[in-house]
Amino acid sequence: MLARLVFAITDATLRTRLAELAEGPDTVVSELASEAWLQQIGRIDCDLVVVDTTALLIPAEDVIEALRQTASSPELLVVSSSVDAIGRAELLAAGCLAVISDELLDEPFREVLETLIQRRREAVQLQREADEATDTFGGFLSKSASMGKFLQIARKVSRSSSTALILGETGVGKEQLARAIHSQSPRASAPFIVLNCGAVPEALLETELFGHERGAFTGAVRSHRGHFELAHRGTIFLDEIGEMPVHLQVKLLRVIQERAIQRIGGEDTLLIDVRILAATNRDLAEEIREKRFRSDLYYRLSVVTLEIPPLRERKDDIKMLVDTYFQQFKTQMPTSAESISDAAMKTLCAYDWPGNIRELINVVERAVLLCDGEEIVPEDLPAVVSEATVPEAPAAVTRQFDDALQGLDDSWLQRPLAESRLAWNTAHERAYLQGLLQETQGRISETAKRSGIDPRSLYAKMKLHGLRKEEFR
Ligand SMILES: Nc1ncnc2c1ncn2[C@@H]1O[C@H](COP(=O)(O)OP(=O)(O)OP(=O)(O)O)[C@@H](O)[C@H]1O
Ligand SMILES: [Mg+2]
């Protein structure tokens, strides 16, 4: 388990001593200028910020509050030469992880590091257990019974360093799954680096992948680290891999085989320890047939293939996702919406979601924004969703009902309700049995089972309605 440290230390001697103490296989250290570290810290994933008192530019409570607002929410360690007992107590009360003196540095600093690594291990383990209990997987939510097996495989994949290929329609959660796999893997504390092969101009893609040395080509005024280097010890996510030009596919294949890269224009071979995840919504088999994708690369990438089913094939996830994102948007924007009406939820659950979860999130956000009352109602949903509700009954069934209802004479409105209802019910019963017998091809035991009527009563009813099983064979 890696501990990621950031130093913001004004005193150069102290900085060197701390760097020596922190060195080890379990730590990575970055440094920030002590006058500007607070502005930059939000962009760095880290677990511990180590500052000296000069770098504490604002009161410790405010520094800690600012750190809590960042994505990785790191702890704060203050190293000081001048803090007295009261000052130390104040810093600890403000929420610092520890305050240590620069004169007695070694042992306390190592202890802090050990505590930190231990805490990170426990947090990852707790998160894993919570995930397993709730059927979520590192932020990839699913409660659908049909996804149980899928999540089980994803969990296994996350524990290894195998290359995996993630497939699925647009908006279905390919990147979400890749992040989840990384966050649940032993590499969780190292970087997760995304490269969208479809979004980078072809001419720049090679540089983005492997980096370049200064002077490698016109305009290369500085050397540049590629995404593989940035992802060292972590995971690289090659999104839209189907868009990668063939000449780079050859180079990528070599990197996968040799686990080493060379920057463009560079001589040195850099060994890299990177887990590769790739994704596409293209049909790679078709791309291979069309010679746009190399089959040898495909086999290397698809050591494990995870195909995420579209939302319409796991409709029991819709309600949970709608509720989750509704709660999220409700706290993010001013709205009168307190809940979602049953009718609106029914409409949302009936829709087919061609744009999958991304579309669902947009629809929920829009509804939260448009809602005037306390409840989200079907009118708050876009027309494509609300007009595509309850699927129509198949034509054959509708016809049967029409036929059956024609048996009713027009006087039903003139009769008392009980009598009228009886006439309707009789017509309905006949149409129901006729339809079911057609489906079961006149098999009595199956018709009885599906309708919940015992076979003897079924025969009696069929006789009453003039239905004969032979007609349905
Ligand atoms: N299982 C999930 N639980 C919660 N949120 C999800 C889940 N899957 C996807 N999302 C959310 O849905 C949105 C789309 O997901 P993502 O970007 O991962 O899809 P994608 O398959 O990569 O789409 P594209 O093919 O368009 O790149 C994101 O906002 C993501 O956070
Ligand atoms: Mg994506």
C-alpha cells in the first residue's frame, strides 16, 4: 500500500532530511513551493501534506478545511521548531494528524508514516467489505440480480494486474468500471491515468502515449512524459482503443509484451509497471475483419473481457440509479423537489435508455431543475421518455380483446353496475382464456398452471365460453 506525501517545506535542510526519512517502497513524495502549495494541492492525489510552520499561511483550521474539500482529502502533519505545548494542542485540536519537532524528527515521523499506511489499508479493506455487502463495486453501482455474476468477475479482476478489455454501449459505464477496478486494486494509491485515443489528434497520440525527449521533433522544446510514464505503478485506461491508428497499435503491442517504453527521440528504455485497461464501444471483431484493428493486439488486450450490459437489460437498476442521482442533484442545485412521484418513476423505469446511464443522469438533472412542486411528475421528463411509456399490447392480443368485447351488447351502460361488470368480466375471461390457450397451444395442464385455475374449473370455464382445446393445436 502506497502512502502519497506532499512536502511544502520552506527550509531546504529540513526538506532534504524529511525526503531521506520518507524514502521507501511504500511512499511517493512530491514537493510544492511553500508559498503556493494551498492553491495547487487540489490537483494532486495525496494522503499526507507535510508543512513547516512558515508554510502554514492561514490558520490551521482553515488549511484543514481546505484540504477536506479536495478530492483525496489528505491529512496534515506540521513539523516545527518553535511550537510550544499550547500551540501544539491548538494544532491538534484543529485536526492536524500530528505535530512533531524538527529536533526530534526521525522516530515520530516514521510512526506517523506507519499510522498513515495502516489507516489506508484499513480504509481500502472497509470500503471493499462495504461494497461486497451492498452490491456496489468501487462506485460502480448495481443492484440487479443479473449483474451479480458480472460484479463478482470484476472484483476478481480488480485484485489482479491482468489487462482487461471493457466493452459496452455508449454511456453504459465503461470508464466508471475502469475507475472502480483501479480503486479496488492493490494499485489504488498510485495514479489512474486516462487517455482517450479518439480525442487526441493522431499526430499527438504517440507523444501522449510514450512521451518525447527535448528536440525529438520541431517544436519539442522541452521533454515530455507520456501517459505510460505517468501511470507508473498505477493503471492506464486507454479509452476508445478502437480509434487507435494501426501503426500505433504495433507499438502498443510491443509495450504490452516488453513492459518497457522509449520516449520519442530517446535512447533509454524505461521499464514500466502499469496495469492496462482498454475500452471501446466499437465491434472489434468487425474492425479486425476490416483490417482496422490488429488481432494480435486484440488478444493481448482481451485477457479478460468485461462486457457491461445496457441498462434496458437490467431494468431493476433504474430505480436505484434514479434515486441515487436524484439525491445528489437535490443537494447540488436549488430546487423545490423533495421526491419523485410514482407515475414519474414508473415512466422512467419503462423507458429503454438508449444513452444508458449518462442519459439517465441528464434526465434526472433536468427534472430536478424543471420541477415546480415538491414532487417530480411525468411532465418534468423530456417527451422522448414520457411518450415512450407503457408498451402497447401485441396486436394479436388487442384483436382478441376487440373480438371478445364485440360479444357485449351496447346496453352495458344502461344496466346497473353489478350487471354491467359481470358482462365485462365474462367477456374478459373469455378473451384471457382464448389468448392463453393460443400461447400454450391448447395444453390444459400448462394453461391451468399459468392461469392459477385448477384443470377441472378450467374445463368448466372453457365449456361455458365454447372454447375447445383442439382449436388451438
Ligand atoms: N454503475 C454505475 N453507477 C453509477 N454511476 C454510473 C454507473 N455507470 C455509469 N455511471 C455514470 O454514468 C455516466 C457515464 O458513464 P461512463 O462515462 O463511464 O460511460 P462510458 O461507457 O465510458 O460512455 P462512452 O461510451 O460514451 O464513453 C458517468 O457520469 C458515470 O459516472
Ligand atoms: Mg467513456
